[in-house]
Amino acid sequence: MTIAYLDCFSGISGDMLLGSFLDAGLDIALVEKNFKLLALAGFEVSHGKIVTHGLSATKVEISVQEGQPQRSYKDIKQLLLVSHLAEDIKENALAVFTALAEAEATVHGVSLDKVHFHEVGAVDSILDIVGACVGFSFFGIDSLVSSPLPMGHGWVDCEHGRLPLPAPAVVELCKEMQIYGVDQEQELVTPTGAAIIKALADNFGPMPSLTLSHTGYGAGNHVRTDNSPNMLRLFIGQETEIIEAQEVEVIDCHLDDWAPETYPYLCDRLFAAQALDVSLIPIQMKKGRPGFLLRVLAENNHAQQCKRLILDETTAIGLRFRKERRWTLPRRAITLKTRFGNMVAKEVDTPSGTRIYPEYEECRRLAEEQGVPIQQIYHEVLGHNAT
């Protein structure tokens, strides 16, 4: 699977993302060819390399002539639908513009069909979004992951007047996203950038494990007042399986009105969702009520699905979660010869030497096959540590 990771250390905008794709190897001729498939005129696209803080990046500029017709969400949707864009590009572009229009409709208190985009801004946004979607198609990206988004503060002037930052549409789009505030009086995340992540990103957090094939830097239009580079960094690579993640998410909740006989079923579902461990601890809760502490460990990229399962399959109405580091010992599966037959065991490299541990399912299998107590199987496996 091909993964794209957006390192939004200075935020994101549509032109920054398009610039990062071009910097990573997307052909500008292909982008312009797709632009010609749209019923748009009166614009020019230019791009070039710039160097800021010693870093080379690609900057995209779209110049739009005045006198463009005002376009509603309905108009833009129709423009994309009747275009001759490839289906994957068209589908992604529609998803992004729909997310953007829904946010604008919510913050301005109008219906979706009454959302209008500024004459010049509409063309600019359409081209940024379509160009970015061409990049997704060109690199064959299957999954998009984003770092948490930095949110500046202050004010921005727009056709509606002066609005606080982050812009209201950005705030609406960023619901359920990971964001954090920075002491920067500038717009770092634009509505177009937020809409692209809202519609196309699968997850947030640290970079997933991948074999890196392309990187790209896309430059923004303004200079940051804190003397930091205003760029978006793009990583593209093939998903790789890591043996064990050394940072995990710990998910907890208290349950006092739940039928614990469903716990085995919950465990099965959580492990199917790639949970690393599941435990249930009896506790005494308020007013003397007996209850349980449910604790689930998951890698960062599987934690969200585990959270949804807990809320679906238990009576929990809220969860606590945190990131923790861990130290795991190297291990491997081995085939062990015993007097009861061959079986799979676990060999672990400990600080004091190699140790062999029995696996319950294998011990149970042999015990049932040979008609002996399972403890004999356990002792047989552990006896190999003394040899």
C-alpha cells in the first residue's frame, strides 16, 4: 500500500500541497492537462523553486483574472461532474469541495445549495484541489496520514469582513482532527487545506512505518513572523510492517452497568482490530458499586478503531487515552520437539540470555491430543530453559 504523510509543521494550504507534489516529482504538464479538462478560463499557473532557510521548495502561483462568474457549490459540483477528469480525481475533488461547502454552510447558517465562493477564490480553490487530486492519482496513493495541525491566532480579512483565526470554516472542518495552538498571529491552515485533509486523510499522528520513495516541499505565500520556514513537507512510500511499535496508545474506561459475559466477544473484536492487549480489572466505584476497568493497548494507527469498538460494544460513554513508551524484548516463534510431539513456542532474548516460553493455545492442543494434564505440557516447555 502506498502511503502519503503530510508533515504540517507550518500548516497546510491547497497551493502548498500542490507544490509539494510537484517538488516530489509530479509533472506540471500533467497538472495543466487536467486543468484543461475543466470548463474554466482566465487563469495562469506558474511554479518554480525557491530557497528559504536553506531549504529548497516548490512554490505554485495561480493568477486569476477578475470578472469571473460567481459560483455556488452547486455550480462547482456540476462543473466537476461534467468534466472529463479521471474518475478517481473527480471523486476526490468532489469529496473535498463537499467538505468545504458543508463547513461554510454551517458557519454561515445557510443551506448547502446557497453556499457561494468568491469569484477569484473559487477558481483558485478548484485548481488547487484538482491539482492535489492529480497528485494523489499520479503517485497511486492508497492512504493519507497527517500530522496534527498547528493553529495560529489573530484575524483574517475576507469577503464576510474580519474574522478570527483559526477561520470559522477551518474550525468546523477540524472537528475530530488533532490540532494544537501556536503563538503565531497568522493563518497557518486555510479552509482549502483543512478540507483536503478532512475529506482524504485516514489518520493523524506520527509518521507510519514506510519505505520512503519520494519527498517534496511545498512553499506557502506568506513569510512567517517567527522566522520559521513556511512550508509543507510530503513523504510518500510503501507501507512496511514493523515488528513492534515502541510508542502505543493506552485506552481506559470504567464500566459499572455492563454485562461482563460479553467480554470474550469484545476481546475477539478488539484483537481483530489489531489491539495489542486487552485487560479487565475489577474495581470498586463510587457509592460502593462494583465495576471494571477496561484497558486496551493499541498502536497509534489502530487506536481509533479500537475506541469506536469499545463505545459500540460496551456501555461506556467516554474514554481516556494517552501515549506511552514501551520497551519490548526481541522474540520469535520456534518449533519445539517434546515427548508429546512438536509444538510452537516463543523464544525471547532477555538481558540475561535466551528464554523459551510456552504458548497457551499450543499447550492446550497437545494436552487434548495426548490426553494429559496441560500442566505437564507447560513443564515440558519450561524444562528446555534448564538445558
